[in-house]
Amino acid sequence: MSLLESSDVYWNFLGQCTQCGHCTPACESLTAADMTLGGIAKRLLDAQRNASSAEELAVELASDPQLTQAVRGCFFCTSCKNTCFAHNDVSDLIYHARDDYQKLGLIPRDTYASVEVDKEWDIFTAYRAIWGIDLTDLTRHIKTEAHDAATDCEVAFFPGCSLAAYAPELTREIFETLDELGGKATMIDHCCGSPLKSAGFFDRAEALCDRCCDEIASSGAHTLVCVCPGCKNAMQAALDSNGMDVRAISLSAFLLEHGFTPKHPLPEGSYCMSKACQDRDGSCLAATLEVLGLDEDTVEIFHGCCGAGGAVNSFEPDRVDAQTETKLSFAPDGSTVVTMCPTCTYTYAFYLMGRPRELGNKHYAELLFDTQIDWDLVFAQLQGMWTGEYGPWLSQVFA
Amino acid sequence: MNVHEMTNDAPVAIIGFGAAGFNAAIGLRTNGYTGPIRVFSNIDTLPYSPILTSYYAGGELSYEECFPWSQAEVDELDLDIVHEGPVTRLDTDAHLIHTEKGGYPYSKCVIASGSVPTPVGFPRDCGYDPLMLRTMDDAERLKDAIANPGCTRMLVSGTSMVSLKTVEACLNRNFEVTLVGIMDHVLDMNALPEAAARFEKGLAAQDVALKLANPIKGVEVIEDAAHPLGRRLEVTFANGDVESYDEIFVAHGMRNNLEFVEEDSIVVDRGVIVDGFMRSSDPDVYAAGDVVQGTELISGDKRIVGIWKNAAAQGACAGRTIAAELAGMEPTRPCAESLAMNTISVRDTLFISAGTIQLTDNSHVEVEDGDTMTVVRIFEGEGDTRRLVGFNITCDVDEPGGDAYDLGAMLTMRLCEDCS
């Protein structure tokens, strides 16, 4: 048996890579590591070849700073994949590498303890519990004291962790609209598993998606509306692998299909679209532009990660700020940056809190619905969690 | 006939040791096949990447960097590599592969023998052997030619990817380069005129002289003691112009290596006809790479799409199919349908394409001409049946990770979704 659990994945990647080196300058992390994508697979297999036990392999890998940089410094923005002549799938490679790193004990627990989103407590559920955010009336497919478990839902709504935690009223407003436009709705109140994958818990991420699928199946819904393109991708893959006849669709596309009219006119001014890196084929971007009434030809669109991807902040926090700054540098002062993933909105809001600019920062849902996200409140509450009465409990839970 | 062995457990044979052959070995090993694998290689080196040969010739990569896989990796795959020159005959009845030195039995065989460039259309009897590019030997010859201080004027004939990378290699050595083609535009197999025209502007800005729709008609080797090479090449073009060059590079087409396949032993059209699992008409013969006519994504027809990515994917599929069948199971994961996709840059001028540029009555072309980029999208059908079937992007800037690459990846994904 191979010491690396994903040895076959690395072999297959190695076989597909010409080692032309074109990917390296597309990525700061690869450049810092001076590695190609195929080089990552090569070095993992080299380390395996040089080791006779898991312990030796762990030492081999830990003593290769370039490889560690390449594996843990990845935002999953896919700039390297896009630049690769063969579009070799970097995400698959890095997710598996992190999985192997995790299994070999090479990713410290304190870097992911607060985002083990398949456990009872993570940063989002703790935030909601501490600040009294209760959305259980929206999870109609789960029996509560107030309602029985519904099995006749038409639409399942997947707000994702950030939106449900930091924008509960907006979540509720979107839910009501879906209920009105698409028929009886319910809310899937879980994470898509992205933070788990970033931390190297591939199996747990898939299990979490499977749990979501079970809930969707029990609700009877045939449409899953996702706010974030990343959630949509992860859930569509899980739905497909579970053989379910359920379509995952972005909120923008769903609203377009159902003739939704924005709750208020788009404020005048210039807009910059921050394309989510998980929106690989640009379909969410296209639908978002259309539902907002923005013209692709006149709106600045910028690509690349906001800085939140891949849990790089747990490895190279400085690079996250640099990445956010780079991305926001495309937006001129006075404009509004429109995000598609609520975590991007959060990341920009956090950055702008420390380095204020004349820049609007809106999730597209804020431009379509009445409720706006109060980031000042969110950050105050996030900070307050740790310093208030729940601080010691949090420190213990996430230790 | 010297038959080296004859057992019931004859090795799986792989004819050819390029991307398809190497990935067939990986496919076998990563899918549980632990038996013998015999590879027939007509080179004495590790497998090289033909894509990188122009980078080597142009001085951008070292010789060693042209070999994607190490000896340690080849060793780990546990391959018996036969270096006896090209395979001369594949006897599917006797399950034997012949080289000049003898015959080797096989249980299953993957044909992954690739292709070679052909100078078709070049005047063969002119006394000059044109430069071509596929193998490392070709690359060495090209490198020597353009490193020769006596050589300063290069004529590149053909406007394909290989030709254009050769143009770049010559530009990197400060050559005077003329690019000649039979068609009106460069990249005639990949680009519609709007995208090609922008690429041509980029070439012209780098002082590449273009002679399009004006192919070589004749070449005469003129002995010239005053010339550092002791001769010059006088080229007559179709329009009657005559010009002198030091060397001529030719990339006029490719021919696949299937001479060893006996007539009627397996179904061959322009390449070996295979199913989705890379199986030929013979139940023990599979094929992958440039020799294969597999299902093409856009048309659904059986076509040769000779690019690295397809060769690697097809080789891996052949390997895992054989591993499954030898284990008494049905293969479950067919190969993705072939898609023509190319990326090339000549210094700062970048071209990305995927899909088809063959226009039909049902086609609709959208051209977007921007400040730095021309984007051509080719659609088929109307309304709900409208699908993206091809695109070209030509960009004046080659920025890795930049907008052109992002758009290219996005359109490639959309095309695959539309056509799957």
C-alpha cells in the first residue's frame, strides 16, 4: 500500500504535465516555491520513494519548504490551471495533497480548529448561538417544536455559512422571495465543506455534502438555490454523485428564470465585479450581471482570489492581505465592488475596515434586496465573542 | 524468427514511449495491474515532450528540462523497455510484436506510436533537407542551425503552432524571420481571420516578414564561398519573388506512425478507430494519442485530435481499461471526448483557442475587438439549442494568470458544458 493515500492522483497528474513551467508565473505561491504543478506531484512521489514509513515520509515532506509552500499557499483561484495549456486540474491535486498532509500530521490543528464545520461548534455556529441568530423556522424539512418535517418542498435554499451567520435578515428576505417565486422553500443550514477541504479533510467535506444531500432528498426539493458559486459547485458534484435528480442553481440564475424584479433600483455609480474564483465557467457572473441590469462591456470585471480561498491565512497571513489589496486595486475610488460569494464580501469588508477607501463593497444580493449587511456590527460582534462572557468557552472549544 | 518468449502470461505491450505510452503505463499501474509491461521505444532517452522542443531550440529550456519524467519514475513503473528501433510488424493473429531483432508476445497491446512531421509540398529533390521539429534530435539540429553565427535569415514554412514557436525561437536569437504559408492567414487550422489578423499584427510588430498565400515554389542550393555557411538557399515563391535564406524550417503536416500495422488486422481510417475505452476492432489491441481516431467532442465524429492532453488522457484510459479487463471486470470510466485546444504565444502575442472553426450554415460568429484583445466566439444553433462550439482569443499581452487566460478557461468550460 502506498504511503501517500493519493499516490495515484499524483501519478495521474504527473503523467499529464509537460513541465513546461507556464503555470509558475501565474501564481505567487508557485513562484515563491519555484515549482510547477507537475513538480508538486513529482516531489510528493519523490518523498514517498525516499521513505519507508509514514513517519519518515512526514519528515521528508516537512523538510521540503518549497513543497509545503506550494501545497499550503494555494488560494484555489485556478490562475495556474487557466494558464496551463492543458488546463490540468490544480484544485484536485492540492486538495489531495492537503489531505495527505493532514493525515501525516503536517497541518497544525490551531490553523483549522474554528472551521471544522461538520462539528457542532465552528466559528459560524458559535457566532449565531452567542448572538441569538435563529433561523430554525426556515429549515422546514427538519422537525422542530414549531413545525413538522416538511417533505413537500419545491426549493431548497443554501445560503452558506457566511451569509446565514453575518446576514441573517438578508438570508430571511431571500428565503421569502424564493418561497414566493419557486414554491414552498426550505433552508439547508450547513456548510458546503470548503473549509474542511482547505484544511485537508477531503472525506469529511464529502460526508458533509452527503448529509446536505440527504436533507435535500427528505425535503422533496428538486431545485437547490445557492448564493455562492463555490457552494453550488460542491453541492452539484455531491448531488450528481448521489444520483439525485436535483439541480443546483445560483441565486442570480434562479431569480432571472423567475422574472424577479430587484427590490430597489441599482444606485447610480460605477460598479466593478469581483468574479468568484469558484465561478469557473463564468455562468454565475453572467447571470448576476443580467439580474443586476449591468452591461458586461461597461463594467470592470476582475478575476482572482479575494484572499480568503484555501485557508492561506492560516499559513501565510500576510499574503492574504496582499492578495486582497491586489484584487481591490482594480477598483477605482468611488466605485462599488460587487461580490458573488459572501466570504469575498466579508474579506473585503475586513480589509477595508483596517484600510478605509472610498469604495463600496456589496454582495450582489444586497443590490437586489432591501436588507443590507452591517459589517461594523458583524466585526464588533466577532470581536466581542472572544472578549465577552463566552470568550473562555470559545477558547476551549477551538483550542 | 526469434521469439523471445511465449507464455500464457505475456506482457502488456506498449508501442511508443511518449505521452500516450507513458500514461498507459501509469493507467495500468494505478489500476491494480502488477504484471509485466513491455514498452517498445525507438529512442534511447527518457520520454520527451515534443511541446518543449522549440523552447530548447530557442534556448529557453535546457536539454534536461525537455524530459517531463525522471528515470526514478520510469523505474518505479517497472517497465521492460525494448530499444530495438521501430516496431516493424504487429501480428494480431499470433499476438506478436516484431522489431528488426525478433518477435515479442503480448497479451494486450497499446499502440501509442505517435506521429512524425512530413515536409509534404517542399521540393524534395532540391538537395536541401529542411529543418523540422518533433524529436529531440530535430531540436538539436534546429538549435545548432540557429546558434550558428553564420545563419541569420530563416524562412519558416507553415503557419501552425510548431512553426510559430520556431519563429519565436529564431526571434530570441535575433534572426531575420520570414513566415510563409499557403493560406491567407496564420493559424489557418485554429483561427478565424479576425483572430488571425491580430496575431499577424503582433508578428509584424516583432519584425516577422509575412508571406501569406504565397507558398514556396522552388528551392535552389547556391554554392557561395563568400557565405559563412558556404551556401545559401534561393527560394522562389508562388508569386515569382525570389529571396535568399540561410535555413528553411518546414512544418507542413503530420503523419502517424502506423506502418507496422498489417492491413485489415484492425480497423484504420486516418488513424486507428477506437471506442470510448480506447479499444480497437481487435479485442486485445488498444490505441492512444496521435494514432487514434477517437470521438471528437463538438462533432461527435471519429477524428484525430493530436494534442498532448488528449494523448495523455487516452493513454491513461487505455491502461485502466486493460487493467480492468485483465482482472475480469468491465471498464467503467471511458475517456473524455477529444477537444482541440491550443495556446501559443510568440513573445507577447498570445493566442488561445478551443473547439472548432469549421463554419456551417448553422454557425453564428461573434467578434469582440478590444483594446488589447480580440475574442471570436463561434456558436451553432438558435435559442435553446444554441451552443458555443469554438472560440479564438488573440491578445497583445501574454500575462500568465491574466484576463486572456481566465477568459480562455471560462470559454473552454462553457464549450464543454454546451457540447457534452
